[in-house]
Amino acid sequence: MENAEVLEVTVKQVETILHNRTQEVDAFKREASERFAAGYIQCMHDVH
């Protein structure tokens, strides 16, 4: 495998890893936001 090919494969692999991490972070943020909203709503019900 030539150097250019190795570099191209490496770049594609890094892009894939970064894309997957971004999706994981987005899912984590969405889940945290949903938990916060559910807790806030529950608190409002408990207060009233």
C-alpha cells in the first residue's frame, strides 16, 4: 500500500470515528435534556 493510500484510509477512519462520536454526544445531550424536562414537570406537579 502506498503512502497516499494509507493516508486516505486513515483520514476516512478518523472521519468515521468523529462522526460516530458526534452522534453519541448528540444522543447523550438529548437524553439529558429529556430527563431534565421530565424532572421539571414532575417537580411542578408536586408543588401544585
